[in-house]
Amino acid sequence: MKNFNIILGLVLLGLTSLSVQSAEIRDYHKDVIGNDCKTCHDNGIKQFPSDESCLQCHDVDDLAKQTARSEEDKWQNPHNNLHYGKEVPCQECHGEHTPKEPLCSNCHTFKFDKHKG
């Protein structure tokens, strides 16, 4: 029975490591971070990355400039908006392994050709 439990434990450990390795990484991140999950997953592998993790590489002011609209539509900027300013948690709109529906899309229509989920 002891050998069975050891073998079962090893099999489960192997399956767990396979599931972690099988997560897709988007090409634009893979080129920068490779396959080191801990680069972004600073709260642990099974947790979403913190905003601080994202902001190590992405500057919120640059993002706000890139997604700025006309003066008339200035509050339609997802990275600097009327409700949250520049304080929207990254994970509310962006998902690395699976695309997400942006938080604000219930009321707003953001038409960004380069939206990267």
C-alpha cells in the first residue's frame, strides 16, 4: 500500500507540472520573458499577477498615451478614464492565458485594433 501511495503521489505531481507547462503564453510576452512563469506570477503560480508585476515592463502613462482618444472622447480611454483614472487593475481587462472581456465593455465600446485581451 505504501508503494501505491508513493506512485500515486508521483503521478499526480507529474500531471500537475504538465498542466503548468501547458499554459499558453502570448508571443509578445514569450519573446521577453520566455517560459519563466514566476517573472509575472509574483503572487504564486495559481494567482493572478499583481499590478506591480505588470508595471515592471508596462508604463501606465505610456499606455494612457497609446489609447488616448480625441478631447471629446478623452474619458473613453481604458487606461485613464472618468471612473478609475489610471487605477484600473490590469487583470480586470487583460488575461495572458485566456482573453478577457474588458470590464468597461458593458457600457463602453472600445474599438482598438490592437486590443490584446
